[in-house]
Amino acid sequence: MLLLILGFARPVFPQDAKEFANAAFLKKLNNDKSFSELKSKIVSEFAHTPAGRWGEFVNGVDEKIVTQKKIIAFTFDACGGKNGNGYDKELLDYLHKEKVPATLFVTGKWIDAQFPVFLVLSHDTLFEIENHGLKHKPCSINGESAYRIHGTANIEEAFDEIEANARKIEAITNHRPRFYRSATAYIDEACVRMASRLEITAVSYQIASGDAVPFAPEQVIEENVLRNIKPGALVIMHFNHPEWYTKEAMEKIVPKLRQMGYTFVRLKDYELTSVKSH
Ligand SMILES: [Zn+2]
């Protein structure tokens, strides 16, 4: 009886990081029929699909919210990997204190490095967790690269990058991500279609904050955002580098945008579209 009760009393959110670590989780997925059968199906469906354009704003990628109202979405990536495994706690504390909703794009690698933090963030209703890829490889069906980061080499790897991380996030949080931002935001059109086939929308951004530019001071980040602000914009920033000036810039940006009449939203609550002028 006691065992039965304990069985039911297991936490809704599993706490064991090891079983979700990229290598172990991918191995488990490959033994899972629903994953491996879908993978074979997608690989054959895309076998003769041309890669199409390679870039940040290719066909099918969304960059803004459909709206005329003064709302914008702050989106923050956590890339993971060497030099990318950090956590900008002060930034997230600031967003929380100011009640600024945000969309957080995380990789499988970053989840592995920051598992307890990830659990806390995924419970926080102010934040929406979305997919930044399993291994932070720009999504390509033929091995393109961006900023010297090697992309996925083929359809199989591209599938894992998108779908395995979606399943990993879902397994940990009970929520399947709806949006995918490829590592570096570079993606080919075949990957965009593959994501869509998996009921995931590939997104890029409309406003580059430039927080990732080496030594970008807070004034520059602030200017990049305020100068380009427009209704519905997706702003791209990072929350995995506490040594960058993202938080300091946000402390300036948020009150100024509020003064201008802007409010802040998460992607999942709105319809997205593309900016055709790119
Ligand atoms: Zn990234």
C-alpha cells in the first residue's frame, strides 16, 4: 500500500538529469518506435527535397507577430556548449521583478549544463520554453555552416536537431515546444519545411539586439532595439552569458518602451508572420 502511494506521489516533473542528457536521451529515442518510424518516414519524404536558400530570413521563417498594436516579444537564446553553458541569473531576476514575459529558446546541451535552473524556469509561467536545437547546430540538410559553426550534415541530423530536442523539452516539462529557432538563426528551406511537417514553426527575428557582438556595450544594445522598434517585432537576445551587457541594456530598454506605450508578450499567445521586405 505504501509503495502504491509512493508510486502515485512521484513528482510530475522528473528530477533526474542523467536520463535526459543528450547522449542517453537520443539513444533512448532511437529505440523508441514512434521516434524511429517518424524519422525514417521524414528521411524518405525529404530525400529529394532541395536544401533551398540558406540564411536567417528564408521562405517559411516567421519574424514578427501579426499585429498593429504596440506589443513586442523579447526572445532569449541559451546556446550551450563550450563558452555557452552559462546562466544570466540577474537578467532573469530582472525580468521576473519587472513582470516582463519572455520566450526562452534552449538547446539540449544547455539543458544538460543547467538542469536545475531549467526546471525552475520551466515552472515559471512568465516564461515560455521553446526549441533552439539539440546540439546547437544550424539546421542544414547538407552541412552548411554559419559563423564558423558547423550545421547538421544531413536529413537525419537535421531531424534529430529539431525533433529530439522538442521531445526532450516535452519529456521534462510536459509541454511540446511549438517554435524552433535554429542555432545562429541560419537555416535552410528544407529544414523549415521539416519543422512545419513536425508541427513546429521555424522563427528568426526582426530586431537583432547585437548582445552577442563581442564587447557590445549596453548603450549599443539599447540603441539597436529602440531605434528599430515596431509593433509585433521579435527581439533576439541571449540569457546564457552573464558577462554580456544584456541585463544592463534591458534595464534601460524596458522602462523606455513602457513609456512609449509598448507591452511585452510571449510568442505562443499570438499568430506570427514573415517580414517579406528582407
Ligand atoms: Zn544560439
